[in-house]
Amino acid sequence: MMKVLLIRPVINTIYVTPPLGLAWIATALRKNNHQVEIIDCPKQKIMDWKTFKNVLEKKSFDVVGMSAYTLDLDNIKIGIKHIKQVNPNAKIVIGGPHPSSMPHEAFFDDKIDFAFKGESEIGFPQLIDYIDGKKIKLDKIPGLIWKKDGNLVINEQLFLENLDELGIPAWDLIPPNEYPQAPHGGFAKRFPVAPIIVSRGCPYTCTFCAVKDVVGLKMRYRGIDIVIEELKLLKEKYGVKEFHIEDDNFTMNRLYVRKFCERLIEEKINLPWFCASGLRIDSLNEKLLTVMKQSGCYTASVAIESGDNKILEDMKKQLTVETVREKVRLLKRVGFEVKGFFIIGFPTDTKETINRTIKFALELPLDGAQFGNYIPLPGTESYNKLKASGELENLDYSKLHTASVPYVPKGMTTKDLKNLQRYAFLRFYLRPRILIHNLRQVRSLGHFKALTKRLTQYLGVRA
């Protein structure tokens, strides 16, 4: 039996939600009789390296697995240094978005022993068995990134067809009732909230998105029975009063969604819910939205991205401004709160197209809006084009978040783009109707502090 620590590293984030990816890996490791613990630094308020090292010194571990977003690489390097100081013999394994999108940069620190490209619930336990001395061939472990005779080897990914084989995430290691009131979507009707995943995959090829590198193009859904079982566990054991679906494309399969909603009603789950990562707006129709509303869904967050058809075409969004108008009106008619996600500063954006997007957001009957600056995510089509043209020579990975300005389109400055983002937020949210609506949704002092931190980051004077 190996002792494994799964760590979300020391980072300053506004999204302090249970790390589902680590919890699913924990479930997989337990099936192979390994001992596993999760250290969630943001949740446990481990915000400095002295505290991080003190926590590690109280643990016994053979292997450390860390989730790696590209913007966190500098912090992860420091974390690895402290891990090795506490236990020089510990094996370091990296997974998540960065090694999935940039497998050739997976060993960004020479102390990293292995990495994974994409989903690792199948491969990671096999690797731990290998480290434990079992006869496992490294070249047969799906998604493994490793070195053979000094050369990098990237094994073929495995996209598990039957997601029910994954079981239920190890919620006992990430109790949702112990997390702060800072959900992914910002707001909630009732706390505590639990995020869940129902499906994986995305068949679209938006040029700014890297999700396909992690979960692939093919849509795969969990069985409704096991999702209902998980919701009952969350409600009965952890007192969860709301759930948020974090899927990238939950409504792609309308029949599945209708059956899911009907089961929520039949089983009397009685929990409000919505899809925090957003819905594919052109997948919605009145029949689908009606049953979603009846089952407890109260908000629709929709990925609009731009108010300019040419920019939407450049993004390969397969969406038009006209469709957005039609579907937002439908959502309001059915009775949903509607929030829109927008991207400003896309490579072909200009001041004119950005202002057109802001104007479009103001014209739509939205209750909320998120104006995120474009992020040149490594591995995406837009990133590769910019890289090839030499526009990303000085890209600062630590600024790859939507509140910063990691990239500026030609004809604009960093100050121009940040000012446009501030203007978008202030112009949208300082309208009396929107201001009053959002103040009414604040549930507690802790919730207010989390929202204030989020707003301050987006409006911050430093880019």
C-alpha cells in the first residue's frame, strides 16, 4: 500500500470550490487499496510556504500528485522544492490542464517524475502500482508522460466510455459543507453548495478553448442512477442545499437532460441548481428549459462571448448574435435568471468590436454578465497562431486569468483593454435594476466578502 498526497497548490484564487478531479482520483486509488489524502491549500488557507511545509512535515507520504494550471507553474515549482525538502524520496506526479495541453512542457521542473495528459483516473492508480513494485509496463499506462533513456514519451490517452466505472468522488476528503461561500458561479440561493460533474467531452472546436485536450471531443454521460445516488449522499450526509453542474456541455443531449430532470422530480431531490460553467445557448429549446425549471434549475449561464458576428466566426463559435437574442428571450419567457459570459480582447477584436459587445450585453435582458479578458491558453488554436506569428514571445504564464491582461490585440494597449473591461463591468452592474437584483442575492457576510474579492480582482488597477 502506497501513501499518496493529492494537492491543490498554494494559489491565490477567487474560486474556492471542492476539487472534483482530485476526489475522483482518490476514489480510483482507494479501489487499488492505496492510502490517499487531499490537501486543498486555498480551502485550508495554506497561503504561505512556511505553513505549507509545516503541513507536509506532519504527513507520511510516498507519492505527491499535483493539479497544474499553466498560470500556477511558478507556485508549483516552489511547492515541489518544499515537498522534496520534507521527503527527498517522494515521487512527484503532475496532471491537469497544463500537461494535457502542453505535454512537451510537462517536466517544467526537473524534480517532476511523471505527468499525465488528460483524464488519469485509470492511469494514475496503475502508475502507483508500478511505483509500489508491481509488474506494470509504463508504456501501457494510458495518458502517462514519462522519460525513457532521456527521451520524452507521451502515451496515448484513454477516454473512458462508461463513466459509471469511476464511481462517486471521495467527498469525505473534500466535504462540501466545509467550503467557503465562494462558488464557481459567484451566487447561490442556498449554502452549502456542491459542484458535480454529469458528463465529459466537447464536440466543438472554439479557437480559445483547451477543454478538448483534457476530456476529448466525444460526449460521455454518467448514468442517471449514480448521479442521483451522489446527490442523495450530498444532501443527507453533508447537508448540501444546492448543487451546481460544472459540465462544459450539459445540454448537448436533450433526451438525457429531460430524463435527468424527471428523475430529480420523481426522487424529490428538492435542491435548486444551475450549470455554473455555462450552457451552449443554441442547444436550448422551450420543452427542455421547461422541465429544467420544474426540476429546480433557476439560472441559465450562457456562453455568448461576443456581440459581433465576425468575432464569433473567428472564434469558430458556430453561433450568431441573432441566435443569442432569440434564445435569451426564450430563457426569460420560461422564467430563468440569465447570465452571460463574454470575452474581450480576442486577437481580431478592436475597440469598436469590444464596444459592440458591451452594447450588446446591455441590450440583452441579462441579470448578470462576466467580461473576461481573452486568455491565450497554451495548446489552443488561437494560441498556436499567435505563437507562430511571434506575438507571444514575452507571454507571462502567471497572468493567464481573465482578470489580468495576458495579451493585447494589435492597435490597443494593456491600459486600453483593462479600461474597457472595467467600463464593461461598471456600466453593466451600476444600473439600478441590476445593482438591486444582485444585492438581494447576497446571503451572508462571508458571501459578500467573496463577491467583493471577485469584483476587486476584475476592477483592480493592476493588470
